[in-house]
Amino acid sequence: MRRLLLPLSLFLSLGCEPEPAPPVPGDVTLARAWQSETFAGCVLASPLAHGDHVIVSTGDGRVVALDPDDGTIVWDLALPEPEGQLAHVIATPVIVGDRLVLTWQVVDAAARDPAAGPRSAHHVAVIDLVRGELDPAFPIVTLAGSQPAADGSGDVLFRASNALSRSRLVHATTPDRELGLVYVSFGNARDIQPWHGWIFELDLDAWRAEGAERAIASVLLTSPSNECGVEGESGSDDMICGGGVWSPAGPLLVPDDERGFALIVPTGNGALDLATRSYAHTLMRVRGPGLAFDPQCDASVCEAFDVLDPAPACIASCEDLFVPRLLPDDPPFDAPGCEGLTFFECYAALDWDLGANTPAPVELASGRVVHVLPAKDGGVYLLDDEHLGTLHDRVQIVEACGAGGVPCDANWAGMMVTQPLIAEVDGTPLAVIATFMPDAVHPAGLVALRVIEDEAGAHLEPAWSWPSLETQEARERFRRHPSGLRLVTIEGEDHVAIVEQGRLGSEPGVLHLVRARDGALAESVALDGPGQRYAVPLAIGTRLVVPSCDQGNAGPGHVEAWDAIVVR
């Protein structure tokens, strides 16, 4: 018999919220340290730390090193761009030793929304972080590729105009390479057809030794089809093509006993059909170098795959593929437009692609590894690492936007676009998850779940929420996408940093510090800008560096630094 887990709101209303722990000695306050100059472009990517510098990539094609003490510019590099074009950086780059690997899209400089295009090319470059210049050993790569269509009708081409890189770049090492491999992921803005999920594997050693033409080692395509509906129109509510790889946190790099490493790749909306090798709304475990993928599903129970309502036995059988679903005792979604629809028909109707979120791994006391995966649908999934098809638990932590028939400003946004932050409290793993709510009725905020392993197996239990989901404050805060999460340790006490995004151009964002142990608010301060959705604050000790996209995707933008100080 399945264990009954109360919804978090009911759990809290019954008075089961844990007693607050004693406060840390002294009060935590946030003091402004500095603010950078204003950049012409928006700061969409997360800031990074390298040595004594803060590295900032901007939407107007600049890569800047800032002094972490006062925010002054140490060096400033402009990415190459044709006349009248803009080098627009969205995806967070990755640092490899003293090098930065980053990708950018080439768009019309006059575009009102550079993220939406029009896009003419996607480039990848390597920057020498010591000299602050392009590394001449790595000529700039222009991404291109193709993969055979599943129906044998020809090749599916990577189209620069229909691709957008939002996911953080990922670096992996191998014993036979000095520099390793970097992975660059793509979906598309607004799901304009034809669009697909693409991942490019770049071999840094081959790139340096043999030039740009040898940099691309492998290409992964998540929906190998050329039958993608009406070209130029959105396919966000269609179940064809798609499978975009766009989670801001990027694919998850995990160890693999046989191949050294694997990527767990979240995919967005579109076609889910094992017969045509289309893997939208899934987690794909791609093992080791080469980007070859086999879901390892049991053919005997997956032979008659129903794309609208896959058989539970089939999707549970897959070793290297996770497919979301409700548990047997879960009620159907209470969301406008989902009445009478199957799980995946509802996903399509509301643009609730699974690939908005990246899972976080948790090692339990027994040595078993599980993954905590939030979803746009308001649920948190707990799945097995050894066998991805095994779903241990699912907890609905917030209601659907518009549930109960209230107006929802953005059904497509869902309620979570994040990666859980994993902390440990009294020896128990704690998954902290950022939620938001685009209506004026239902609560949202930070929700913490304990990851428990006992005689009943692995499961999730409510720990705390901030603001408490029973309060009016939780019905007013977090109405838009927040930032990513960062763990900050202040005098031995772990805190979660999050930016609650303000309205662009009219409302400041708010930087919150929430105690991980019990969800107590330590401090909140208003920023000079509205903050930036998805971007993860950078922590340098107890100094937090946060970006803002001041007026929209076209910019301007800046970063600002705040110090967490204990006042006695």
C-alpha cells in the first residue's frame, strides 16, 4: 500500500510545521558593497568567480572581469560581431581552468527582444581569463550539424534561426583528454517551429590541436523529425518535434561507473514517442562521451506506445529515461484547460514542459542516489538514479496557477523553473525549491522537503516554507520567476539566497536570506534593479553578487554586491 503524504498546505495548517530553532547569535543584515557600471545589454547569465575576479557576460556581447572588492572593471572584452549585428549572451558560460567557454547568438542589433531573434548564427569561443582576451589557440566555432530523421526521410538540420541557447554550459573531464569536453544545449524561443532539442559536444583538446573544424565531436537531437507543423508558428501546445533543452541550470553531470560520466538531460514540450525516438517531457541519461542514447525500456511492455497516455508499466521499465506521471492516488490536475485531458494532453495545453527544471542528486545514508526534480506542474518528483524509470514519490507542493477557476496571468509559465538546492540539516538531506505563482490567489515561495529513506523506501516529507504557505504574504510574493538559489554559510549557519524578481522598469527586486535549518527569514533588502529570473547569485564568502536586467531582454543591466553581516 502506498504511503499517504499530506499536501504541504494541509500539513502546515494542521500545526505540524517544525518549531523554529534558536536564532543564531546576533542578527544577519545585508549591507551594500558596490554596484557595477551599467551595461548596454541585459545581464542574463549568472556571474562567475575566477581567481580574484567576478566574470560577467552581458547581452550586448561583453565579457567583463570585475574586482570583487569594489566592482571596478579589470578587463573588458567585446565579442566579435558583424556590423549591425549583436553578440547576445544568454547561457551561463563554464570555466575550465583559466579559460572561459561561452556561446552567443548573432542577432539584429535593432531587435526589440534579442532572445526572440532573428538569429543568424551561434558561436562558441574560449577566453583567456588571465589576459582577458580571446584565446588564439581556439578559433571561434560556428555551430552546425544534422542528424538522420527517424522515418528515414533525410536529415534534420540544425537551424540557427530556430535555436536558442539558454542552458548553462557543462564541462566534463575524461582520462584520455587534458582539457575535456564542453556541452552546449539548445531549444528555441517561444517554441517557434521547426524546433528541437540539440546538444553539441565540443572536444577542447581536438579544437586546440586541429582547429575549429574538429571541435564538434558529437551532436544529440531529441526529436529527429522534419514533420513539425506550420513553419514560423509556435508549437508550444503541439505534441510534435520539440524536446528543447533549455533549463537554465543546464544538463546535470553525474558519475557513471562504466563511461566515467553521464549527462541527465531535461527536455521540454513536444513529441514523446519511443517509436520515433522523440523524447520530449523527459530526463534522458546520455552516458559518457559521444552523446549516444538508448532509453533501455522493456520492449515487451512498450510495443504499443500510446503518445497521449503512455502505459505506466512501459515508462517505469526505462533504465535511462524518466517520464513524469501522477502516482495512482494523485488527483488529476486542477488547472483551467486540463478538464478531461490526459497527463500529457494537459502538459501540451498549458505548455508545462518538464524540461524547465534540472534535477538535483541526493546520496542517502544507505549509499543509494536519488534525484529531486521540480516541474512546471507544481509537483516534485523523487526518482531513482540507478533506474531512472523508478518513481519513488511525487509531492504537489503548490497548486496550479488558476486552480479553482481564478484568473491566471501566465499558464505557460508553470509554477517552477529552477534546480533544487540541497542542504543537510541534522544529518538529513533537505531539498529547497523556489516556486512562483502568476495569479493573485494561490501561495508561493521557498518550499523545503526532507529526503527520507526508511522501511517504506525513499520519499519526500515537508519541512518548512517561506513565507508560510498559509499566510497572506505567500499570496502576494513571488508572482514572477525568481532567481536561482545559492547556499551561503554565515558563521557556521547555512542560509538560502534568492532574488524575488520585481517588475521590469517599475519595481525593485528583493534579495532574501532564509535560514536553511528552519525557514526563518534572516534578512531582505531591496535591490537597485529588478533582479533577473533564473540567474544564480554568486557567493564569494558572505558577499553576494546578483545581476539585474533593468528594462527587458535588450537591456540595460548591471550587477550589484551585498555583504551578509552579523550584527551583535
